[in-house]
Amino acid sequence: MVRELKEETGLNATKIVRKVAEFSWEERRGKWLKLIFEVEVEEMKVVLDPIEHEEYLFATEEEVKNDKVGDIVLTYITPPNKAVKLEAFRLRQEQAAAS
């Protein structure tokens, strides 16, 4: 997971905070398993692997809830993708409240 993060985004993980979720789905090309982690990184300087990704953006919890960041409408590969993002925000808030 740390290696994939580096290869695909150029980000160096310094800490795996938690596993947020995992889910799977099937499509014509096969079966997929997606694991989502919250990580801390050295520096937020994203350099995308152009073979893997075309673009990225950062979104607040409210923007995810509203499916819109500025003029960009958010769409998801599968329905659980939005729920996972909201779960990550919830877990982070829960941890902050406990500290």
C-alpha cells in the first residue's frame, strides 16, 4: 500500500493511521477488492503517474456530502466510494474528540 501510494502519487507515507474500509465488486474484467487507508505523508506534493491517474482533487466533508467541489461534480466508481469517504471523515472526527 505504501509503495503504491508512492508510485501513483509521489507521496511518501510516514504513518498508516488506520484502515478505513474494504469492499469488493465484480465487473466484466474481473473481481476487484478495494482497501482504503488513512495515512500521514511527508509533504503534500502530488505527482501523479500518468498511466494510473489523470487528475486529483482534495475535498472537504461538506463537498463530499454535496457531491461538488467548486464547479466540479463528484462521481464515484461504485456507490460505496462516497460512503467510504464520509466514514473516513467520521473516524477522524471521532479520534479528535477522544484526544
